[in-house]
Amino acid sequence: MIEKLRRKFILITMGSVILVLTSIMVALNIFIHIKVNNNIDKIIDVIIENKGIFPDFKELNDEVSNFSIETSYRTRYFTVVVDSNNNIVDINTGKIAAISSEDGKELAIEVIEGNKTTGYVGIYKYRIVEENEESLIVFIDSSNELETLQVFYMYSIIISIIGTISVILLVVIFSKKVVQPVAQSLEKQKQFITDAGHELKTPLAIINANTEVIEMENGDSEWTTSIRNQVNRLSDLTMSLVSLARMEEKSNSVMVTDFSLSDAIDESSKPFYSLAKSQGKKITTDIESNITYKGDEKSIRQLISILLDNAIKYSTDNSEIEITLKKRGRQSIISVSNKTKDIKKGNLDILFDRFYRTDSSRNSKTGGFGIGLSIAKSIVDVHKGNITAKSVDGKSIIIGITL
């Protein structure tokens, strides 16, 4: 249980860290991307306003005063003018050495055929503006900006990975210390239950013996009968708590043997037939034959007894209780279903919590303590299996086990 809690703590912590780091890096990258594109767009705006020429620094107006004196020298660009029929009228490649007039013409044709007014073609960002019957296409060499973005993306990913790995190592190292108080508390709780169980046996035995003496001297009465019933109930509760504590202490150490799961379930079910019949209920089985399993046979038989006992106690009058066993690949699927009083639809795994019982079952007639299904879950957990409870219609319940 503690190991599961530790794993869950690590997963939640790592999920939170990854989510936060990813959100920060994505937001930062989007911000940088927008910032770089805005700077390029401002340069294009200046070129368009000046009829395809980036002016000297002294001629720039206040709106673009954030440009440095070197901007006009650093900016590599070329322009293409086309008429209304998309024929190239003029190409100006005087501000870029990497593009010839022929290269500029090919890029302009590619942009025109793309039917977009702005975007990227290779390392060049472009924009098309119409003036009178002609269109001006401005191309900006954005190689430095794109390279900067790529480097930033790469380093942000590397930093995120390093940060995540570092946090994983730290969380794994310190997670034991984090869950240690919980582990100690659970250990003390188990020890208390075990000790209390043993300590209660003696006074219960004395009360029971004294009751027998009173009955021998004065005869049976409703008071002695009540005392005996309550002593028996308390004894059952004590044994259940001790059994649960011992089951959890087993952890991974179980007496593993090969046995017939089909026979174990069938034989464990038969003693409950008469009990169910006496209450006007019926148990039906659909057990696939020749299914074997490697585990603790005694615990599995106890598991089936707990589930059938629970089904008989909490099923409605004249209802049918069905237990099935099927083989699915390497897994053995056990299910116990029965009709019950109104119950919440959907997942009902809360039934496996200690001392939990639905409101409709909180009466002394059932004789239960709400601990049987907790023991059942512990048995399944020890066998590395899975147990679930659900209601599809709110009128019945299905407990499914996968081994």
C-alpha cells in the first residue's frame, strides 16, 4: 500500500512538473515567435511605406524609433513589382547578395501562385500589397531570426528535459521520506489492531463463560441471549480485523501453488446454496472448467466465500446471485452479481473501504461490519490482481475480479 502511495505521489508530482514546465516553455516560445515576427513585420511596413526602400536611420519616424542605426545595414531584402496580370515589371535585388534577379523572379512566381498575401517561402518572409494597378512584393531575409528561434526552441526543450529528469531524481530520492510518516502511522495502526485483537480475546472469553454460568444457574433469558449474540459479533469483528491486518502484512509473500481455480470456486460456492435457499434466494454458477491458477488457494477460497456471503446479505428478496469464471487470454475473470436495493450507478469501488456500507444496508440484521470487502480487496491485491464494483442500472451490483 505504501509503495502504491509512493508511486502515486511520484506520478502526480512529475505530471504537475511536466505540465508546468511545458506550459512555461510553450508560452515563452510563442511569445518569442510573436516578438520576432512583429519585428520583421515592422521592417516590412517601413519598406512598403517607402515604396520598396528601407530609408536611412535619420529619415525614420517616431513610430519605428526602436530600430537601431544599424538596422538599415543589417536588413537583407529585395522587392518585386508585378502588374494586374501578374507579369513581373521590376525586380530590385540591390540590398541582398544571395538573390539574383532570376532567383527573385522564381520566388515571386511561387508566391503569386500560392495566393497568399503574407507568409514564408524558404527563409524569406514576404508580403504583397496592391498599389493602383500594380502589386509590390517585399521579401525579407529572415535566416538569422529563424535560426535564433530554432536555437531557442532546441535549448528550451533541452532545459525542460534536464529539469524534468532532475526533478524525477529528486522526487524519487525524497519520496521515501515524504511517505515515511504515513508508513509509520499505518504500521502503528496494524500493530494496534493486531494487539487489540489478541487483548480482546481474553475478556470476551470470560464474558462468554460467565454468561454460560448465569444460564446454568438461572436458565436462559433474553438478556443472556443478547449478551451471547453481542459477544459473538464482537468476536467476529476482532477476527476480521486481525485477518485484514495479517493479509496486508503478507504484501508480496504468499504461499503460491498450482491449483484448479474452477474447482476452488465451485467447492467454495456449494456451502452457500442452502443459506441462500433458506432466505428465498438462489445461487447460479457459470464456471468454465479446467482453469488453473498459481496463487494461495486458501486465500482464493476465502475470497469467494466473502463475496457470496456479501451478496446473500445485501441482495433483495427472491433474487438470483450469479457467480461466473471465464478465461480471457492469460487472465482469469471472476464476477459475482446480484440484485440490490437502490444504489448509485457507476463505479462503486468505495465499497472496498474499511467499514463502508451503503445507507440501505446499515442495519444489524445483516450482521456485517463493512469489512468483508476490504479483506477481499487485500486478497486480490496480494495476488497482483484487480477488483472492481459497479452498478449499471442502480438496481444491481457486479463485483469483477481479474487475476
